[in-house]
Amino acid sequence: MGIISWIIIGALAGWIASMFTGNNKTMGAFANISTGIAGGLIGGFIMSILGGTGITGFNIWSLVVSVIGAVILLSVINAFSRRRS
């Protein structure tokens, strides 16, 4: 996958994950892209541990894996930020 594909998948995955976790109002475009790309790495790692296929290219499966990883990432961040408050 090229850099443009990573940015597009990352933006979509970060945006969808932020809606699932309730962070949509506080996240901008850069945060969505960063979260989605990190989510792709986390989701791909988790899928490889479970014996599945991680990021395979610019397709729906890669988006689903990235969203799963981004939701996990945002959930962990939310848990730590709520604990501090």
C-alpha cells in the first residue's frame, strides 16, 4: 500500500473509531489519520496473533482491521484519561 492509501484508510478508520468511542467531537483530521494508521498497525498485529490476515491492501478488510485496532487504541486512551480526572 502506498502512502496515499494509508492516509485514506487511516482517516476513515480513525473517523469511524472516534464515532464508536465518543471522541468524534474532540478529534480533528490529523488525529483521525494518526489514530487510523496506528489502529491499522495494532489491528494487523492482533489479527496475526489470532491467525487471521491483517492489512492486505486498499480494501474493506483492511478498513475493518484498522477500525478494530483504532477502537482498541481509543478505548485504552479513554480509560487512562478518565482515570486521571
